[in-house]
Amino acid sequence: NVTLTIDGQKVTVPEGTTILKAAEKAGVKIPTLCFLEHVGLRHIKHDVGACRVCVVEVEGKKDLVSSCNTPVEEGMVIRTHTPKVIAARKLNLEMMLSDHHLDCPTCPKNGICELQAICAELNVRQIRPQGEKKDFPIDDSSPSIMRNPNKCILCQRCITACKVLQTVDALELYGNGFDAVVRPKGGLPLIETQCVACGQCALVCPTAAIVEKDDTWKVWEAIADPNKHVVVQTAPATHVTIGEAFGLPVGTDITGKMVAALKRLGFDAVFDTNWSADLTIMEEGYELIHRIKNNGVLPQFTSCSPGWIKFVEEFYPDLIPHISSCKSPQQMLGPIAKTYYAEKKGINPENIFVVSIMPCTAKKYEAARPEMNAASKYWNNPNITRDVDVVLTSRELIRMIREAGIDFANLPDEKYDPIMGEGTGAAQIFGATGGVMEAALRTAYEVVTGKTLPRLDFEDVRGMKDIKEASVNMNGVTVKVLVAHSLGAARQLMDKIRAGELKDYHFIEIMACPGGCIGGGGQPIPTTVEERELRIKGIYERDKKLPIRKSHENPEIQAIYKEFLKEPLGHKSHQLLHTHYTP
Ligand code: HC0
């Protein structure tokens, strides 16, 4: 242990502790800007000491030191708010502001900008170094993410998220001094790099240098168009996250309020991606059983997380045959709205406009993939638009609710519309890491054995551990499964499979984002480890309280098979619900 003095208080901490953490223990708050204790997962830290907002004075040292990455020493005497320290912090912030575009009122991060907040906290009242403003071009090449390098403060959190957490490594720090910038590797537009559109960079960016693409205007226009029948679907993870932005505790189940808000915004029908998550379980479960019985390629990988799909395409194209042919629930609901629903309601599918509310930036990219136009092909009608017309992230929906002046927290609970509105507990848990696997096991077990599961909760696949595993005996066959979240964890499994290991596993669930979709790149900011854990708790609580908790027992899923699809993996399923990827 090491004992030191911080602002006159003695504190003893383990060797290797940073000054910042020691101060925290002494009850002293040192301000930070670029520092992040955890990027996505508890074991990934970001402490490059770039912003120098956390500087402190160490007795006997001439220069100030950054507290986030300087370890304590025995007998150190530290002062955290001397005039020298206060002046240095202000000057460091002023330097950052001197070349920053100060268009705060119209900035997409207005109100949730960490640079704005720290300037308020540290009482910055002037910008003495008057510099030239940065003049980098804005990069809007990606359907998911907007880069405005003029807002970059070089904290490099995005680089850690991309390189260490996701192992995608699409970003780099380039140049020096005034010309320094974080940019896509090689200076390419983002769309031309290996970026998988997961948006974890946008979650950690303190300013608006990286944000989601804003598609809200397209939705306002569609709603106002009297010729359009605008339907909306809500992803599992949004059920427990939208409320945060309106002052409700993190993880609160706001399902009923979200439906009420969407109806007030003017959507013609409000559906639940939980419904199509149940549909996915039917198709994916039967696909797994088919692969096991027919010596198909195993282990089968889940296919619902589009960042993960892009990751396989970019880095492991040889493993593409392992990916389930099922489209994601988002991409199942789209074509079903423009076929089954259109027929049932007697609406011309050309006039149906499908909007998704997703926790995910990559879902925008997924909806834009060229093959995602099954309804148009089904009807052989080029006037039918894409299966999913617009994807909004949770943050964009929050903005629309605010724009419309809806008092979200005080809304009554309202119900989804019939036909595609019923979702089970199994579908609800899709939003948390391990949830797709658990939902699949609940159904596969009962389909294969013909017996009722004695206990629905598969605890082994739950929680924030990077890689989880479980095995379940089904009629004498031990089905072995693995679950990983974050692409760094996925990479560990993929390397093993490529090396010929993990051959005795049957099914692997991968979610690109830490914690699963509750930690998606489009979720409310902040999304830290703490928010992720509370949202996961909210997901499982909602599962517990739902009357139906197994996908195959969803009456609206039973109805679509009876009336339209006929059977899982049948002809119509192949036309509308399955896809394939080419290496
Ligand atoms: Fe997810 Fe999904 S669960 S990827 O994590 O499968 O985004 O929430 O909507 O599509 O359902 C995200 C969340 C979805 C899909 C579902 C899957």
C-alpha cells in the first residue's frame, strides 16, 4: 500500500493506483474530460492524458501532472485546486475552444456535450488564445454515422472504442499541432474503411465529432403525407431505455408510454420488433435443428446484430457459412408489413412506409443493404420501397418526442396494434447479451423434446462476462452454446473457430455491442457500464412479468404460420425472412 496526502487529507491506496482514483477515495473530485474509466466493458480503460483537464500539483515537482494516468508514490503531497492548477485547466480548455466551431445552439450534442459541461463546471469565461478555426470536411459517407472533425478535441476515446473494445481499428490520430485530427484510417471516407457502423465511437465521443445520422425529418414528412400508411416498430432494448432521457430511472420499463408517444407522433400503426424477434426464434431454432440433423455447418452463428454481420464479412469471410440465414427481427417485420399485414388490412403495399426505432446505428446500414427489399421482389413491383424505409436510433426518437412537446413521463400506458404487436418475454430478452440464446433454448428444448421446460431462466448465458457458455440436454443430445458481446470478445471466438477449435459447439450468439443492444451505439448518452447493467436488469424484470415467455406460444406468431407462412423454413419464409451473405 501507498500513503499520500491529497488536499491535506491522508489516504492509503494499493500500489499502482492513479492519483485520480486515490483522490476519489479521499472524497476529492478532480475534473476529467478525455478520461474514461471503462469503455464498454469493465476491463477497458481510456487514460491517454490528452486533455490535461485533470492536472494537479505534486509537491517538489515543477510541472503539473495529469492525475488520470500518474500512479501514486509514497509520501506524495498533492494539491488539486491551487491557482496554478485552476489557471492551467482553464487555459487547456480555452486552447481547445480556440479552434473549435462554437455553434453550440445548433450542434447535435447541444445539452449533452461534455466539453460544454466541463467549461460550465470550471467557470471558463473567456477564450484568450484566438486561433484559426478548423476547416475539415464533414464526412457523411456512412448511412449510420456522421463525422465532423471540426468538433474533435483529440481525446481519442473513439480510437479506444474502435481498436481495443471492438478490434475493428478503423480510426487513427493523424498529423500534429493545429492540423492534428482523428480520422478514418488512411484518410478515407468512413464508408470505405472496415467500420462496422456499431456506433460505440459515438457513445464515447464527448462532443459532436461523431454522432448518429439524423433521419428524423424523413419521418416527419412521411407522417404528414396523407397517402402513406406509416407503421413503426420498436426494438426490444428500447423498451427499457427511452425513459432515461425524460428523467425516469435507468432501466424503467416504458413500453406503454413509448407506444402512447408513437401514437401521439402520428404513426398509423405501432408494432413491436419483439413480435418479429419471436418469429426469428421460430425460424432460427428450426434452422439450428435442421443443421444438427443434417450435418450442416456448425456452430451456427446468430445473425441479428448488423455490426456483427459486417464484422464477419470484413474480417472472417471464410466463416460466413456459419451465419444463420435468418434476417434480423427488424428486417423480418419490414417485408411482413408490406405483404401479410398489407393483405390483411387491404392496404396497397406501395403506400406502406416502415420506420424502426432501434438502439443501434448499424441498423440504418442494415436497412440500406441492397438485398433488403424482399417485399418489392415478392410482389414483383418496383414501386414498393425498401423493406424498412427509415431507421431512427433511440436518441432520434427522444428528440422527436421533445420536438412534439410530449410529456413522456406522464403519458398513460397504451397497447401495441394487433397483427404484429404481441411479444413474449423470450423476445424481450433479445435486448440483453445472452437473450437471443436463452430465447432460442426455451423454444428449441420444447420443440425437440416435446416436454415443458421445468425452468425458463438460463442463468449461465446472462450477465456482463465477455464470453459465456451453457449446455442443455435435448433428447440425449447435449447442445452446447456460447455467447459473446463486443466484437473484441467475438474475435477471440472467431480465431478459435478458424483454428479448428470449438467444433463441438452448436450455436453461438454474438452481439456487437457491450451488454447487447441495451448498450447499442444509438442509445441515450451516457451509456456506461452502470447504465448497461441497470438496463439489463430492467429487461429481465420485464421478461418475468410478461404472461407469455416462450416465442412458440405467441398467438400472433401462431396466427401468421397458420394464415400465411404455413411452416418455419417454408417457401414464403425463404422469400421474405431469410437471406445469404457472399464472401
Ligand atoms: Fe437488437 Fe434485435 S435484439 S439486434 O440487440 O435479433 O438493435 O433491441 O432490435 O433486429 O429483436 C438491436 C435490440 C433489435 C433485431 C431484435 C435482434
